[in-house]
Amino acid sequence: MENKKLEQMSKGFLIAALIRYRELAKVAGRYKLSEWANVKLAQVAASSHVSEDVQLQNAIAVYHNYSSNGGRILAEELLRDFRSTLRDDELEALIDATVETTGN
């Protein structure tokens, strides 16, 4: 379990570094490097999209649970919009991962 957590943290750090690098390279006029970072960012994100989808869904759920009525309505809308933008295979993977994690 500890290795999985470290892997997720390192992926998050890598994604954040690639985003920063992409934007800084673009500002500096280093467009080829910015494009390279964008491609690599997409590759890293694609390799972990299910776990990232689950994390986003969980963050929305926590926000929903601890918000006032207005926040709950926003959270429900966020979750609905998020799920509706997923492709069928992505939504199915998210549901499977949610069931696996919660047992529901």
C-alpha cells in the first residue's frame, strides 16, 4: 500500500513539473520544448487516468459532504458534468474502481 501511495505522489509531482515546464518553455519562446512537455504530460496522464478520475470524484464527494446547501448543489453539478464528459469506457472504469474501493 505504501508503494502505491508513493507512486501516486511521484506521478502527481511529475505531472505538476511537466505543467510548469510546458508553460515556462512557452513563455520563454521555447515552443518545441513546450510541445514536447505537453505530449509527455498527456502520456503520463493517460497512464493514470482511472486513479485520477477516482481522486477527483472523491474530492467532489468530500466537498459535497462538508458544504452548505449551495456547495452541495455545486458539487452535484460538478459530479454530473464530470461523469457526462467521460467516454463510456472511462465511466465504466471509474464505476468499477469505485465499487472495488468502496465495496458498493
